[in-house]
Amino acid sequence: MPVSPADGEDLAREVGRIYQDAEAGLLERLARLLAEGIGLPNWAERKLRALGDLRAAVAQTTEALRRDADGAIRAAIGEAYRRGDRAAVADLMLPEGQRAAALRDLPNAHAVDRLADAAVDEQQPVYRRILRAVPDAYRQIVARVSGGVLLGTQTRRQAAQRALDQLAARGVPGFTDRAGRSWEMASYAEMAVRAATGRAAVQGHTDRLRAMGQRLVIVSDAPLECPLCRPWEGKVLTLDEHHPGPQTLTLPHATRDGETVTVHVAGSLAAARAAGLFHPNCRHSVSAFLPGATTRPQSLPHPGGATYEDTQQQRYYERQIRAWKRRQATAMDDDARRAAGARVRAYQARVRELTRDKGLRRKPQREQIHSAR
């Protein structure tokens, strides 16, 4: 059966929930700490004296997050690899006895460990960033609020709320990529784990195919594909990394003795991935290509007329819903909470309209802040 990076999405969501809950807890702690005693004349001094306690609480939260996430990531990588391995066995349409024997074989433990170690290591910058970012944000908010001249209690509360709103809109920063884009910690963590489980599923699949002597795979046709993936749809690829370029092969027919089939191979799977196939959120899959038996997928338009750009618009609305829900969670009074809730409902209405008009599937988990996207 085909295997795709998307096969590990449910596993990544479970890991993402751990980061999401930690982020929500940190933001809510900041809001409570800033709201305490906001009407007192020495509010700023009291807040700065509490900075040490905040640092200790953030360190405790971060260490608990690290422990929980590391174990969850390792479990997710192992399960994704096993799924890919089992999919490869199903792909080859083996006789029942051979299939049962293949399924009894244990996956490559060293490969799983390498993938898991890499995925865990990839998260380490997130923890270091949290330890700096949360106390820094707290200190900046206190300085900004106390920097006004003779602020009254209500004005001080409004200034603190504006600063909290800005932080909630961005989220707790977790990573800055090479392009200079700052990723909110939960979004980055889930994206990274989704990519890692996708790699594990594909590697489990290709490792098993190689072990069974299968060297060719075919890429699916996925609706609403992005420009990076489009050139590879329906293409046959080789697992042999020593032949990355196009080639034409004459191969034995998979089911008819004495017959041969001419197969055009577009390149290697490794080269296709380097060119963008299987990027984060990629919906394409690969399956074993059996010469003469495997049919190439047909390219069909989306039944609702949706485009790739429509899916990106949906993702934008989902990000806005999450941002306004974070602002709702950090609201210091009922008025701010109601205003944020109204914006949440407005963006939810836009999602409902878009998904209804374009025949897209709504993904409620991507609109949550206390569960993974």
C-alpha cells in the first residue's frame, strides 16, 4: 500500500499537543502574574521582584516539557517507521506465507534510533529559546507599561493588555529559520515532528522494499498539490541513489514470465526529495512500482474546484483563529476576552464559508490552542 509523510500526522499531533499545552500554560501564567496587584502604586517594582520566581517556574515547565516530548517523539518515530515497513510488505502482494514471515521480521532498530535521535535533537533549540523568551517578554511588558507618565490603573491595565495581545498573536517564539522567520514554539515543534515522522514512514517503507529486492517506486497524484511536488506526480523513481538522473530501463514483467517492459525512470527518490517532494504538509505518497502491473495515477481536478491557493487561505484563517484564541486566553478583563472571542468567531465563519464553497475538509484540530494542529 502507498506510504506518505502524511501517514505520521496523527502521531505528530499527539506530540504537538504537549507543546501546545505548555505554551498555553506559560501565556496564562504571564497574564495572571501581570494582573496581580496592577492597581498598586509599586506594581512595577513588585513585578520585577517576581522575575526570579517566574524564571524558576519557566525552567520547571520547560524541563517537564522536554521529558514528556522526548519520550513522545521517540515513540512516534518508531510507530511511523513500523507503519512504513508494514505498508511495503502489503505493496509487494506476497503469498500469504511470505507476507506473514515478513511481518514477523523486526524493523531496523538502528535506523529507528538514528531517526529518533535526530528528531529529539532538532527540538533542543526550542527549549533554550523558551528559557530566554518568556522572562524577556515579561520584563519588556513591565518596562513598557511602567514607562508611561503617571499611568492610572485602567490605563496601566490597557497597556499591559496591548503588550500581552502582541505576544499572544505571535505565540512563544521557539525557532528562527534560515529565512529569518520566527516560529511560534508549538507550531514549529509539530511541523518538525510531522516532517520527522514522515521521513521515518518513508524510510521504513523504502528500507523494506530494498531488503525485498524492489528498487522502483511510483509517486501518487494528490489533489491540490503545490508547485514543488507537481513535476513528480505519476513519475517512477529509483531507490538507487547512485543513479539520480532520468534513465530508461528494460525490465522483466512483474507477472508474466518471458515478457519485458520498458520503464522510464524520472530520477531517484533522494533527488526528488531534495527538489521538494515530501516537504512538510505534503500529501503525496509512494508505492512499489511493479513493471507491467502498476498503472500510473490519473490526474483529476478537485471536485469542488478548489486550488492550492484555497488551501493556503484556509491555513491562514486557522492561524488567525489560534492567534485570537491565545489573546482570549491572556485577556486581563472581560471586555478584552469578549473582543477576542468575537474575532475568533469571525474567522471561524470565514473557514466555514471557504470549506463549504470549495468542498474542502475543515480541520477543527488546526483551530485549537489546547490541542495539536
